[in-house]
Amino acid sequence: MDLQDQLKHLFPDHVSDDNVEEKSEDQEIWMQDDPLICKYEKRKGKPITIIEGYTGATSDFKILAKDIKTALSVGGSFKDDKIIIQGDYRDKIMEMLKEKGFRVKRVGG
């Protein structure tokens, strides 16, 4: 008797959530007409990449920030409707955003 059978025996009225499908995060993100701004700055002598200009929901922008950070394996944060990524990754970020369907505008150097 495996664990699932034991749980069914202990809780016969419980309905399993095995049939619930996970939502794809790429389909949830709202696409916009205006381009996202991708710019480079130095703060305290260290390079950072800032992405701003998203007009959709804040939760969608946070999902996008998490996708970028995990794809590049870098640190970063989400503050004041801006994604701040540690390091100069403008080219890689712009390529990723274009693959997702966003229009991106490069600002600065």
C-alpha cells in the first residue's frame, strides 16, 4: 500500500487536486504597446541594468523580474515599478524580452 492509498483510506471524502493544470507564466503576462526602457547605470561604482516603463499589473512585472533573474543567474530587485538587475546585461535582457513579445528600447551608452 503506497502513500496515496493510505491517504485515501484515512481521508475518503478528500478530492485530489491532481487534475488541476498549472498556468503558464508566459501567457499570464500582459503585453503592452509602449516599449520597455532598458538602461544602464552605475551605483556606488557597480554596474546595474534597469528595466522600466511597464504599464500592466505589478504582479506580472514581478513575475517577469523573477524570470530574468533566474535565466541570467544574477541578483536583483523590484522597486518603484522598476526591475533592477546587478550587472550590465542589457543585450541579453533585451533579447529575452523580444522573445517574449515585448518591444524594448535601449537608453544610455
